Amino acid sequence: MRHGTHDRSEEATLDHYITAEEHLPDEECTETTLQITDAETKRIFEARVRIAREPDELTDPQRLTVVTGPHETVSKEWYVELLDEIDAAGINEDLLRRLAREQETTSNIVNTRSDDLKVVLTYLVESGQYESTAEALRELAFEQLAEDRPALLEAYDTVRTEFEADPLRRALMGQE
């Protein structure tokens, strides 16, 4: 009997996540990216998810505690379905490594094909805020990524550092 109670206690902490109400999408059951915390490990990460108030609305529901209030002391029980297992486990560093390796032999030009963006970036250059549209776009994009996806930038920094620090590895990867 005690063993069964212990198992239920473990299950209560397994697959339990926490998020702030401010991170929730406007509509239930829509696919979204959500910042959540693993209740057991306290690791904060982003994942592609669906959320619902009732578990029957999801294919693989897991408990989600939604905290709210000025001191996040009020909580509501929701359910979350993790859609992207890679994001749920963390950043896919293998994908980052592959992309970094491929980038060594491809163009580094990113084309947005946006008249509006071009006008706004050109304004920032001509008003003296940036030296070039490329500089403005790089700085603004990295600022936004640092705010919205810091874990991705940290993981990429680790991957990039690995490439820079290991010339033998880079040479061997270049032969594949």
C-alpha cells in the first residue's frame, strides 16, 4: 500500500509544468510557443504546446499550473500537451551544429523581401541611429532574440565556441 502511495506521489510531480498567466495564448487548444517551468527540475524552457482547461481536449494532457496575481500567488490548474519533443527537452544542439557547419560554406545574406522593413531600416540609418541597414537589422534582431529566446542564443554561443575552439573538429566535419 505504501509503495502505491509513493508511486502516486511521484506521478503527481512527473509531467507537471508551471507557467505565468501572461504567457498564455488568447485561445485554448491553439498551437503556440509557451515558456514553461518543469515543476520537478525547475528548468525553464520554451516548447510548442497546446493548452486547455480540461484534459479531454488534448491528446496527451499533462498538468499545468498557471500562476497569476501581482506576486504569482494565485494558481489555476490547466493542462498542456507538449507538441515538439525537441523543444520540450531543450534546444536541439545537433540542429544548431548542423546549421553552423552548413553556414561555413553558404551565403550569410538573409533576405526579408519587405518594403516596409526596408523603409524603416533606411530611416534608422539616415537619421543617424545606425551606420547601415545591415547593422540596424543585426542589432535589432539580436536584441529581440536575447529578450524572447535567450536559451537559443546561449546554446548557439556554446556551439559556435566549440567550432572556434576546435580546428581539428572543424576540419574533420568539413570532410563529411
